[in-house]
Amino acid sequence: MDYQKLLAYFQAKQPEMLDVIKLLVTHETPSGDKPRLDAFAALLAERLRDAGAQVELIPNERTGMHVRAAFDNRPADNRPADTRPALILCHYDTVWAVGALETHPFRIDEKGWAYGPGIFDMQTSLALSEYAVRAIQDLALTLPRPVTILMTSDEETGSHTSRQLIEDEAAKAEYALVLESPLPNGVVKIARKGGGHFELHVTGKAAHAGVEPEKGISAIQELAHQILTLHSLTDMEKGTTVNVGVVSAGTRSNVVAAEAHAIIDVRAWTQAEADRLANAIRALQPVTPGAKLEITGGWNRPPLERDATEELFGRAREIGANLGLALEGDGTGGGSDGNFTGALGIPTLDGLGVPGHGAHADHEHIETDKIQTSAALLVALLMEL
């Protein structure tokens, strides 16, 4: 394909794309705000239909509707039924509360960096998806396979309503491209830790701490033992971490605590380590005589391991070189919907959004001069993979 023509197309489209990015950023979409999320899903669907995709809004009682778009411009007489589609994954919910635009308005600074709530994670990627479809038509390119685009509404809160949808689409796909924000300097994500959330509830027995403390069973004492055990499961050399991040217990200083509770974050690079942690946590036993433990929760996202990304990343580097890009890849401790696709054995490449910095932070921004290369890379991947 003509890579220079592709770059020139997106260079010419950059001002128009920036206007669309501004439009998307200035519609606030905090996770859990169903009316705003539903309205935004309808806006995305309208834009994708206008771009030429077939779009379905998938109802969702708990949060916003999910958007599924299909695009296939292969000749009608040359569409083998067994051709697996490419899958593009995006989410449109953000961590920013309603009103954030008042203190963090959309703006472009003297460096050409564009700021706004959710602009980096990941409203800009919604525009990339739309304009990939537009470019394929405007440049009269013929896809080698159909494309499915999923834009989901609850990634920031764990993808609880979208996970099955993502896994169902991934099972049919040849590969998955995840348009999450890249690492600094545009480094794509070729590994992600799996993440989990466990809760530990300790039941003891209340007693007067001064009059008859011997009749009590301190849930706090027991929780202290368990916290030390939990943290001992961390293996920094393997990148495996256990963090007791929230604890609550007791009622008054003169009462032996009858209840204690802990919320535990776990992360691991490999499924083997994830299984080790889960088995160890579920096997915890009381140390204090008479205390009882209740353990709930589990892994929310499996690890995205390098065997699911290595081959696809190698091809992406070759394709990117034709656009003047020297793609680099690295891992990150945070999870994404790419964790689900990789765990299914679907070749997955993550972090393909526009370079920038500050996801979830006050200085969240994108580098606008990188829009054209990010968009061109996405189209080139769809055409060449």
C-alpha cells in the first residue's frame, strides 16, 4: 500500500479530527452515569453509521449501552464465510466526575498538546476508530478481512458487563487491537499484569478490654497476622504483588474487636503466579484460637502474557517502519480489556492510542502532532495483517 499517501491523508484530516476529539471530550462520560453514557453511545453510533459502518447498540441495565460496529468493504462475491475479522477494542467511560470540564477544559497549549478529561484514556481513540473507517473508504482501500469495533462503557470499573461481549467477539477474531493509551514516548503495551481483588473478613468475639479481656477474641489481632502473611506472598523478582490497601475494624478502644475487614489488591505477570496467589489466599487459616476467616473475591483480569503479543508486535514493527515509526514495546502493571483477549489465545496488541501522558491525572493530554501517525498505523495494521 501507499504509506505516504496514507500519512498525507491523515495530515490533511488532523484539524477535522481534533474538532471531533474536542466534541467527544466535552461530553462527560463518568463510569456509572447511565444517562450520560447512553447519550454518548448514541452519538458514537450516529458517527460510525455516517462513516459507513453497520452499528448495533447493545442494551445494558447497569451502565451505558455498548457499541458494536461492523465494517466490511470486500467485494460481495469475495467474502469467504470463514474469514475471521479484526477486532478493535475501545472504551468510552472515564474516571472523571461530572463538572471536571469546569476545572479541566479542553485546550491546546503552545506545544500543540491537547488537554481535557479522558482525552488520553481514551476518547481520542474513539476518533481514531471512526477515521480509520473513513480513510479506508476515502482512499478506496479494500480490507483483507472484516473489522469489528467494540466501544464499551465500563472498562474503568472492571468491565463487569462487557467482559462476556468482549470474549465472545474475541473468540471469532483473527487478532485484537486495543486502542488504550500507550506508555511514555508512544511505547505500545506487549504485556499487562493480571489484577484481582480479594476481601478478607475476620470474626472474633467482643469483650470489655479492661474488665475481662481474656473472654474476647480480637479480630484486629487476627487480621494483623493475616496481613503479614498476605504481604509475604509478594515476589518482587517475578513482579508479583499483594497489597492490603484498606482495613477497617473495631468500635471503641475499650472493646476487644469482634470484626475486622481488609481489601486486598493482587497483581501478577503470569497465570501461574496468579494461580499461586489465589490458592494461597483461599487457603488462609486463623492464627488466633477461636477466630474465623471469610474470603471472597478473585481475579478480575487475567495476565496479558507476551506469548499472546510477541508475533503480532513483530509484524506491527515491520508495518510501522514503513510509516517512519520505530515501534517499541514494554509491559505495564495496569490491566485492560486486552487481558481478556490475550488470555483466550487471541493475538493482541495494546496501547495503540495517540501518544501523550497523564491518564486520570490533572495534566492528561495527547500530543496532537502524533495523531496522523497513530491513525495511519491503525489503518496499515488493518490492511496488512
